[in-house]
Amino acid sequence: MTDRGMAGVGPNGASLPDGRPLRVLVTGGSGPSGIASVRALLQAGFTVFTVGSDKARIEAAAERAGGATPLVCDLGDLAAVRELQQELARTAGRIDGVIHLVGGWRGAQGITSQTDEDWDFLERSAITTLRNVTRVFYDDLAVSPCGRFAMVSSTAVESPAAGVASYVAAKAAAEAWTMAVADGFRQDSQAPGTRADGGQHSAAVVFVVKALVDAGMRAKQPERKFPGYTDVGELAAAAVELFSQPAAELNGQRLLLAPAPADSTAQSDSTAQSDSTAQSDSTEQNAASTQNAATT
């Protein structure tokens, strides 16, 4: 079943049949993946809001991306996320899409060296922020004629390694929550009287990557090949494309944006690009990228 009233994404922009541009919120917008996604969405005609926890960084990122509206919020604080939604409802209206690029990475030598500190960090960055954002913005996305939610996960979830136990557990939990959001959208679309046309209009998906790479990383280490990495531009293009695909077909999908790595221990948080710290090839044997958290 396809979306009746699905937004058009192309040279004339992304808008609903009534002409209103789709409104998209990009969380974790300060890093390269956020900047790339915001830029691509703006160029496609979306109205874009980009969220970060540091005012100076998110304002600079919004300017680099081409003029999105920068917003400051601690997404780990449920009350703060509710205030964010209320502010957007007052000033802009309902949000049609959320591209969630908040996460983080922590690794260790094995199971016994997994620390509580690392787990607490990962739980807040990878799970709590996602839970807060989806709970608060769920109703916006559910009633939108083209509601979309996307998070970014890792190929490490499919082949967990001892050294990244906390990381893959957090990512697996975030994926499970997202699949539950997808089920909510599915049930909503099937409830009697919820849609005049009987179609499904909202979808939640997981983008899966080994790691992300951007121009800055390549410039710092021109000798590296970054095998299996996904360019932030490819992630951005995938985010735009979500809005031109039928919700019923997208909903609940894990969309692989890069080949699965040969070494299951060579993993990375896709959103850990915010610090843009490239790693050496020797470090890559333990983790494809050990940047600090992709804080908003």
C-alpha cells in the first residue's frame, strides 16, 4: 500500500499536497553527519531545524549547512525535550520528520573491562536521547501525512564482540525501541477511523553503517582507504530519500548503507563524527572509529 498524499522530493522541493514544506528535525546536528544531512534536506526544499546542546557549535553548524534554524536542547533531559517540542509547536507547527544522529562510542579490552561509567554514558547518549525524542515527537510524526523517524546504528550489532559489549548492547536497545516505534505507526494506521484513506503515512527505520567518513577525516589521513565506511553525504541522501518512499514499505526496515565489515570488531558509532577525530589503522582493529560521543 502506498502513501496517498506522500511528499514530493525533487527540484521543486519537499512539500505536502497543500504546498506546506515538510518540517524536519535533525538531532545531533553539530557534527559532520548532521551538517551533511541538514544541507541535503535544505537543498531538497525541507524546512529544517537542527538541534545541539552547545549554542555556539550548533549555530556554526547551522550556518555551514546553509541556513537551518539552530536550537539548543539537552536531549537526555525529558523535560527539556518537551519544552523543545512545545517551542516548535508554537513557532513552526507540527514536525514531519526526525533524523536522530545522537549516539556515542565506548570500547574496552573484553567483558570484564566494561565499565559502569562507559555504560552510563552509552545508555544516556544512545538510548535515553532516542527514547525521549520519540516519546515526545511521536504524535507529531504519527499524524503527519509523511511522518518519518530514522536513527543510525552499527553493523556491530549483528556480530557482537567482547570488546564492544556495552556499545553493541546500547545500540541493540536503541534499534529495538525504534522497531517498537515502527509497530506503533503500523497499529495506528490500522486502527478504525484513524485515516480517511486507510493508508499508512508514518515510518520508523534504522540506517546501518560500519562507520562514517567525511572530507575532514580524509584530509587528515589521505593515505587511508576507510574500507567499508559510509560517506556522510550518502547518509544525508538516504535521509532525504525516506520522504519519497512509501511508509508501509519503509516501516520497520534496517537499511544497510555500507557493506558488512569483514572484521566484526572493526565497528563504530555512525554518529561519532561530531569530534571528527580520525583514528589510526592499528586502532581500527578494535574499533573503526573511537571518536567521543556525538553529543548534540
